Amino acid sequence: MIRLPPLYAILDTSLFPETETSYGSAREMVAGGVTLLQYRNKTGNARQIVDQARELKRLLGDSVKLIMNDRADLCIAARFDGVHLGQEDLSPEGARKVIGKDLWMGLSTHNPKQVEAADQTSADYIATGPVFATSSKANPDPVIGLNGIREARRLTRKPLVAIGGITRANCLSVMDVGVDAVAVISDLIREPRKSVEEFLRILG
């Protein structure tokens, strides 16, 4: 079973006006202590995604484990360390055939039924949420709250990641419910290095 760091950073390119800005933010996050970073690009074509992902890999080297959002094939093309799948993406079994047994695979869930199904797959970790209201998605799933996290923890022994509206102000309450990591997007954008350092100090 894999071991997750307490902070799972997500670099969402839609939140940055320019690609170069996102690269700079990623460097700052890693300088602050991030060791697990997901690259999320929902609007670029395959070529753009691979080019940007390869540049991230070049800039960050082996100092951080890089996860590709959605695309198992592009994970391989960019030589990333794993893929994170949504409910609408390639099936976990299909993705595992693409990435092999050694790369990490995460799976997003939004309710107990999906958590139970994910637990039966070869996913290395399960993400669940949104815990709180989030501005990072145009059409977010219903908020599950801390009780939803408790239920997810009851349903799986796999490493569990909480996501959705998590900030420095509420992250400890989420960790206390029994998750292995909190995924953060928006609260890392301003002063990324300082934000990461504060998160890690809070999470201990």
C-alpha cells in the first residue's frame, strides 16, 4: 500500500492567466515542501497537455511525484508517476492496462456507492468530496461534509484523500476525521511557497 504525504497539491491550469505562471507556481509549491502534485488541464488538447507536462517534469525533476489528471495515455507520454481518474474517465482496469502495475492510480468518488466500487479496483488511493463548497469546478458534485468523509473512511482501507474547498482554516478538521491527505487547489495560488509551508506546519 502506498503512503501519501498529508498535502496533495493540484495545479489547475485554468486558474492561471499564462502557462509560465503555472510553472512558477509549481516551482514555489515544491520549494515549500510539496512532494505530490497533480497536473490538471481540462481545456488543452493532447499535444498541449503533453508539452506542458513534460516541461513540468523537466523543471521539477525527481523532487516531486507527478500525477496526470484524467489521461492514462498522456501520463505515459509525459513520463509522470501516476494518473488520477474521474468517474467519467477511462475505467480503472483500462487505465491500469495502460500505466502498468508500478505507477500510481487514484480515483475520484462522490458518494458511498462510488467509494465501495473504487475499493474493489486496483486504485492505489481514493479521493472523495467535495467536503466543502468549491469554486474549482463549474458543476461540482453535492457537498458531502465531514460525515461523508467519515463514511468513506469506514468503507475502505485504501489511502483516502479529501478534496473540495479545503483551506488552511479547515484542513485540520478534515484530517481529524481519518483521511491520509487533503487535496488543495485554490488556497495554494496566492504566495504558493508560503501557503504550502503553512499547510505543512498545520498538518504536522
